[in-house]
Amino acid sequence: MNNQIENFAQAWDANGEPAPIAGWGTAQNVDGSAASAQSTVIDATAPCVVRIAAVSGNLYIKIGTNPTAAADDSTYLPALAFDHVKLATGDKIAVLGGVANITKCC
């Protein structure tokens, strides 16, 4: 269960409506259409959660300090899908197969 949000619980406001879990932080697009491409460091000072959205193409995603995404050992994210993952301090995200929008949730 590495790199997954654990103990997730929905928050509710005083009116019984769902409250936002996290705000939007900085975002970047990573284009791995032709070859594996890396994001910049997402957070150099603390662990964080990001949303990865497959803007175009079926993506292969790899996370680490110097990752390279490949079809045989990376996580698959179908086109137009998204997921949230927890990153360690200093992690980058590599993308292969299309364009990913990576948004830090803070």
C-alpha cells in the first residue's frame, strides 16, 4: 500500500455539507508522449499528496527521487482518469505515454 492515502475520512461542515479535503497548490504538466519525462521536485521540505490526471494518453507513472517510467514496471493510469498519491519529501513523478497534470494538494 505504498504511496496511497490511508485512514481517509470525509469532513463535513456545520451545515452537513461535504467540506473540502485539501486545497489546490501548484500544478505542472509533464509530457511523456515520446519518452519518459520527469516532473520537478513536488515538495523539497515535507511529504505531500498530489493529484495526477491523465490529460492525454494512457499513462505509466513512476515515483521516486530520479524515476523513469516504463510499461513493464510502472503504475498504469488510463486516459482521462485521475488518482491521488502520497509522495515522500523530494519525490518527482515520471510519466510515459502522454501528458499528466500533477497538482499538489495542500
